[in-house]
Amino acid sequence: MREQFTYDAVAGRVVFGAGTAHTALADEVGRLDAERVLLIATEQEEPLARKLAAPFAERIAATFTAVRPHVPTEVAEDARELATAAGVDLLLSVGGGSTTGTAKAVALTTGLPIVAVPTTYAGSEVTPVWGMTEGARKTTGVDHRVLPHCVVYDPELTLTLPVDLSMASGLNAMAHCVEAFWAPRRNPISTLMAEEGIRALGRGLPAVLDEPAGADGRADLLYGAYLAGSAFAVAGSGLHHKICHALGGAFDLPHARTHAIVLPHVLAFNAPAAPEAASRIAQALGRSEAVTGLAELAQRLGIPAGLRELGMLESQVDEATDLVAPTVPADNPRRVDRPALRALIHAAWAGSPPGPDATATHQGQT
């Protein structure tokens, strides 16, 4: 008998294809009748953003380049003040997750529409989730005002993304997919998107590693990132994201690499209590077993083994555990008591081989 479920579709226009950032962006800005645009990009990507906006340069009322990882509240306030002072009616985001996040922070309080042009595989451009950091603590929320009205996906814009960052960003997208199998609002539709996302990312990551300028691999990664973000937008945030958001906000760890390192450990923890999900993840990866398959893929892609390689200290494991414990979803496949959570985070810090044995001596009942 078919399970009962609720599916809240996340509305947003998507334009996907090689070259679309050059051929379709002006039309998409025009569709929203924008007259005064705030262009948001990092200093490094500002030249690209201006080149893309050249066909409607007269509509660019202001440019904000003080983008920072994890969107510090002071950065959000500066961007909001600029948007108000310039009297803009549209936010154009060109860049990765931090750039999209900055646009979302402005939209959260102003209600201004966003057109997003992603240059990484963050996936946040198709979610109504926002996040900001204040005092080393990251706060996230859901508000449909921050969901971009249109996303222009152009694989050509990712051709110059460094291989190491591409690998981490792609595995960050993979984390959205894996988490969607047991996140609080999971349903058969989001699970299908997640499964196809894993399949596309599993093809694209090795292809880009072997041939960074290969069009097919880049297209697979961007398509997988779109599916990953779409699944995450519907299914919500689970144990993995609760851990990574706390780590990123508290210790200023790089977002994508943190997700890439933590993912196999969370999968190893939950897989014994979610055998159907683990089986489908393994099949999508083209492997006989999900945890081993994902860990071997991460190793092949050159992902750092442990969070300590990102600068996290062992003495911070307890602090991280205290931050994450109150946020763990009640319906996680396995009960997460504090000893089990600490063991999981410590294993990710140390770079221990992911597997159920990593937390077996400390786990609570399943």
C-alpha cells in the first residue's frame, strides 16, 4: 500500500544549459520588470558578474562585494543598507553559497526578489533556507521570501572552479541528497530527486576530477546540485546539517569541506537503522554498499580525512557536541544520545574510517 505523505512543492523558475548565463539572464531580469538591480558577488567574481550583467548595465544601481562565508550579521546589515540606499527592486546574485546567502539575508527583511546565478554546487539557490552567523553561532531558518524567483544554471561558469573546491562542493551537494532520505519532511518525491541527484553527482565528480574542463562532467555536477537543493528544500535539515552548521558557525570551518568530511560518518551512523535508504543510496552510487562506497569516493576525490585538517581542535569536540545536541531531529533513524553524538563528531575530527564501529561503544539504543 502506498504510504501517505505531504509534498509542498517549492516554486521557482529554473533555466538550465550551457551558455544560458550569457543568453538568458537579461530576459530573466526583464521578466521581473527590474529597473534598479543590486549586484552581489565576491571581489574575485565581480568581473564575471559585471560581464554577465553587461546587457543591462544601466540597470545596475549598486554592487556589493563584501561577501563572507556563513553570512556574518554585520555583512547582512551592510548589504541591506546598500539595497535601501540605492532603492533597488531586484537582487542579482552571481557566485557560490555565501553569495546566495547574502542575497537571501537582504531578501529576508526587504522582500526583494532574487535572481541567482550559481558558480558552485551549493544548491542553496533553490531552497527557502537562510543562514547567518553572529557571535560564532550560526542561525538558520525557512522563509519563502528568500527563495530566488529564478535560477540560471550555466555549467560553463563552473569550468574554472578549482578541482579541489569542485570536489568538496559536489560532496556538499551529495550531503543534501543523502540527508533527504531521513530528514523530517521526507517524502517519496523528494527521495526520488535525491536519488537521481546522487546518481548525477556520482557520475560528475570522477569525471571532473579526471577532466576538469569536460563539459559533460560539469553539467552532471550542476544538474545534481540542482536536484540536491530541491530535495533539501522539501525534506528539510537533519542530523548531518545540524552538525555542519554548528561547526561552521562556531569554528569558522570551510562550508563545503566540512560537509564533505562529516557526511560519511553520519551515513555510517544512520545506515544500520535505515537499510532501505542505504540500499538506494548505494545503488545510486553504483556501489554494493553505501558507506564504503561514499568513503572511497571521498578518498579518491582528495577530500581531507578529518576536521582537524581544517583547523578544528580536539578540545572543541565537546563544545561542538553541546551545540548540536539540542538541535538533533527527534525522528533521526537512530536515537542520538550525547555519547553517541560526541563519538560521531570525534570520528569526523580524527578522520577515522567511517563505520558503525566508530560509535558502537558509545551509542544509545537504536
